[in-house]
Amino acid sequence: MKNIIWSVMLFISLCAYTHAQNSVLNIKVLNETNQEPLVGASVYIQDIEKGSITGLDGLAIINDIPKGNYSIKISFLGFTSFERNVEIPYAEELIVYLKENGESLEEVFLESNRSTRTIKRIPTRIEVIGGEELSEKNAMNATNISMVLRESTGIQMQQTSLSSGNSNIRIQGLDGRYTQLLRDGFPLYSGFSSGLSILHIPPLDLKQFEIIKGSSSTLYGGGAIAGLVNLISKTPEEEPDLDIMLTQTHALGTTLNTFFSKRNNKFGITLYGSGHYQKEYDPEDDGFSNLPRTKSISINPKLFYYPSDKTTFWFGVNGTYDDRIGGDVNGIENDDNNLYTEENVSKRVSTQTVYTTEIDSLRSINIKNSFAYFNRDLIVPDINFSGTQINSFTEIAYKKDGQRTDWIFGANLYTIDFDEDSSSLERDQNDVTAGLFINNIYDFSENWILETGFRADYADGWGFFPLPKVSLLFKSDNSFSSRIGGGLGYKIPDIFTEEAELINFNNVLAIDDTRIDAERSYGVNLDFNYETYLNDEIDFSINQLFYVTAIQDGLLLSDTGTGFFEYENANDNIVSKGAETNIKFSYKDFRWFLNYAFIDTQLNYLDGNPQKPLTARHNAGSVFMYENEKWRIGFETYYTGKQLLSNGSETTDYVLMGLLGMRNFNWGTIFVNFENFTDRRQSRFSTLVLPPANDPTFAEIYAPTDGFILSAGIILKPFGQKEHH
């Protein structure tokens, strides 16, 4: 018995001695820039597989570390990782300062809010699509930007015509005409020129997309009732850049895109060119095309001049010719006018001029101007709708940046002149809008930033539009932030709505400004953003958005009962409310994106406040990516919930899947994309075209019409690959 007691006591003594030889390490992790604690930073010792996460005070504690010398790694999302050897026991508290890196989304500079701040210091909620994601979407669809927008949370690309493939951008369930589409801050795609605009913009020469959801007319004037999408072009750098991209689909579509840029001390140039041919494509063999025969060419040269380090001047020209014909396949192939076909021939030419100069280190002036010409001929049996629209836009803005407050003052003049060719309906329209705007961003502290703005627009014939906005940003640390904001919007009525497009503008009467009011909106959104490391190698981020937008005096197209259609204002609001969730996991070379959107768009002017047709309440997506210096492989899954049709019936829900593979070499990239490889298309659920064939009726489009598309291509980079991030 005595021996057993002595053995137990010896064992306890040995355990206590061993524990005494182990030590506790206290590590405090701070932001090098402002010395603030970093909450959620990962501290890890690989040799003994022990680690900890910093708390609210930036402190991480690792217990029971055996005596010895260890390499300790400290990492935090958006910061450069830090490694150091530490001899244990370490008696003092170890303090580590992490440096922010420039590759984080937080360091992206934005243009849509006219500020020189990075995204983490802007109260207005702005979503950014750029870099690698834009490169992936370019490989999936090299002909236009529809793929980039379609797979963004809360955005729907609504196809309005089976024959032409025309689509509109729906943000949070609201019609495409409520989304303002900009190119480098220029409103080039409004009114008549919004028709087919999405199909005319390839993505190869774009640096990033900036998306603001909700009423945003304070920033760029009328049109941004649901939000705005600003397409930011690439600018030249000292290192030359040349991309030559050739894409071929199994549906007999061929696209060639080229982009070149180069800058020296005084001058720079970017040159983009694109050519696309698509043969008519009928995957279900019903005699009607699901993809129209298309011949398209675009060119966009820009010249940059840098007279000094403080001044930049650039001038660009954009030209597009697009001819697409869809409908009865025999009618297309044999040019038979007795069979139903729809042909759209459009020509687009625009110029952009920008002059920017710094008065001193804090003050600058920006002057910009654009002219845009757009002509479109729409030809269907017994109907020919054609016209020309000329837009002009001029703006001058003065900007002053301070230590805690930034100011922007500006004025602009915007004109639209639409002239219809030979019609007795007198639908020509001329709109002139002048505006003044002011915007301020004020830093109350490192944690609280307030943005306020006000625009006053006067539209000839429509009146005065006061447009205030306010946004507030709270940052508790580098892991958590929240934004709340709201503003007003408006839109000048015109005949170019989705409803009119569906009937080819046939017998649609002109806008009568004596009995129709401009559409107005107000909206509020609130979001929460959190990011952290779950352990040494897995980082996690989540963004949760809640929103509501209401439209007053919505424009409706009604049947007069005499064979004509006229516009009127809705007698109650259109209200869109919902939520969006975006989650991201990253582990070494793997990334996993999850998203969900709940969209509740109610038409309060109808009995029972029904859900807006062709708007799914539930949408979800999953994107799994593997990426390193050589390979980029992605697998996508998207779910679209049930939708209501105009007649009140309910559609089926469906799931789309896609697979992308890209292989990088020093000389370029080869890629293959299996889009919608499960071949989900609307014709599998319901009939798309109803007889008779010479005068068909087309069903509302709620699902993809083209089905599975296999594409493959090559991107040649004679100057080599840019540095991989």
C-alpha cells in the first residue's frame, strides 16, 4: 500500500514539474497605422500545433508551451502576415504591429462617389467587382457584361426578347429602366440608347464594376431609382499590356477581343477592339432561334496626355455596329419575309473628354464632357420602329480634401434628343436637365464617418427635383463595420420601357407631360460586415444587407381599348424590400463564396399587393474556386426560386451549374467553360413559342433560353502575365 501511495505522489510531482516547465505566451496584435487592436487576428505555432485568436483588446494567449525556440506566425485579413522566432519562456508581453497590404478589397479606390478615399473609409455602400473575378467572367462570356451582372447577388438580367436576346439590369426586383448605367461616370446608355446596351459592352477593357444599390440620383442625377452600375475602364501604365483573346462556342459563336495599353512620361494610349459572329442557334429544334444571328464590331481608342504630374487629359471614342436577326430559322437562312423574323440594326458612336488638374495637394478640378449618337432599326413583319438619339453631358466638379473632411461641389448639364423616323404618333422627345450638387464626408473619429450630399436638378417641362442623401459608417475595428444610408431618386418618363419593348413599340402613344408626372423614389439600406481568421489558414467574411425602396408615380403602360397603348402613373407605390447575404471562406488556394437574396417586390397599385411578375423571391448561389499561379478552376451553382407570370400562374424553380478551367502560361492563358452544363432552359419547363409560325406569340421569359453552352479560348499576352495576387 505504501508503495502505491509513493508511486502516485511521484507521478503527481512529475506532472507538476513538467507543467512548470511549460509557459504562457501573451501576444498583443496592433494596426501599425493607428496602433488600434486587431480583433480576430490569428496567432499560431506550427511546431506544436497550438494557436489563439485575439480578443477585443488585441490580446491572444497561448498556454502550456514547452520550453524551446518556436516560429510564431501572426496573420489578419487585409494585412501582411508576420513571423518571428520566440524563445520560450518569454517573460514579457509580445507586441506585434501588422501592416495593411494593398491587395485587400479595403484598399480599392473607387470613382463612383467622386472621392479619393478607399472603400473602407466611404460611408456609401458600394460593391466592387474587379481583378480576378472580372477575368473569370470574361472567360465565361467574352461578348458582353451580362454574365458579370447576372451572377451578382440581388441582380437579375431580365431577357425581354427571345428573338434579339435583349436584356435589362434589374436591381433588387425593379425594372431595368430604374438602373442607371454609366461608363467612367458618363451616362451613355439612357433613353432610347438603353436598348440592347448590355449586349454592346464587352468586359475585356474594364478594370472594375462599381455597384450602388438603392436610390442614388444625388450622385449622378435622374435614372438611379433602383441603383447605378459604373463601368470603370482600364488606364495605361508604364509597362505595356496587350491581350489578344479568341473564344469559340459549340453554338457556333466566335469572338475576337484585343486590348493594348502603354504610357510614357507625357502620353498614354489604350486601344480596344472587338468582333463577334454568332450563327442562329436553335437547341430544341422547334424552328425558332434561341440565339439570334449576330454580326457585331466595336472599337474604343483613348489618348491620354500628362502635361505635368498634377494634370491629366484624355479623349476617347467608342464606336459599335451590331446587326442581329432572330425568329424563324428558315426565314433567317432564306431571307423569307413571309416568315416571322425580328431584326435589330444598331449603330453607336460616343466621345468622352476628361480634364483633371490638382490646384495643390488638397484641391483639384475635374471637367468632363461626352456626346453620344445612337441609331436603331427594329424590323418585324408589318412593323418598323427606328429612330436616332443624341445625348450630351457636361460636368465640372471642384474637390477639396482635408484631414478630417472632404468636399465636392459641382454642376452639370444633360440633354437627350430622340427623333423617330417617319411616324404619325409624334413620339419625338427632347429633355434638358441642369443640376447642382454638393457632397461632404466627415470623419468624427476613426470609428465614425458621416457622408451627406444634396443635388438640385431642374428638368425642362418636368420641374425641380431636390435630392438629399445621408450615409453613416461605423467601424469598431478592422473586423467589423456597418453602414446605414438613404436617399431619393427620380426618373424622367420616356416610352422606352420593358412593356413597350415586348410589343416592339407598336401603337405606343407619346409621353404626355401634361398628365404624367416624373417617377420618384426613396430608399434606405443597412448592412453589417465582419471578417476574421477562423484559424491560422482559414479566413472568413460575411456581409448582411437589408434594404427597402419605394417608387411613387410608377410609369404603367395601359391598353386604351382602341388598339393603342398609353402611359399613366400608378395610383400607389411599387415597394421592393429584402435582404442579401454574402459569405466567403478562403483556405490556401481555395475560395468558397455563398450568397442568398430575398426579394419582395410588391405592386401596391394592384388589388392584394401582388409580387412583381418575373421576380423570384428566393435566389441563392455557391461558387467554389481553386486558384494558384498556373491554374484557376471554378464550380458554380445558382438557384432561382419560383416566379409569378403576368397571368398569375407560377413557374418552376431551377438550378444552374457551371464549370470553368483556366491554365496560365508565361505567354498567356487557355480556358474552357461549361456554362449551364445540366442544360436547364425554359423550353424544358414550358413552351417558348406559340403558333401560328408566321405570327407567333412569345411566352414571358423566366429562365435561360439558350441552355448548355460549351466555350473554349485562348488569351495571348505578348508582354507576359501581370503579377499574380
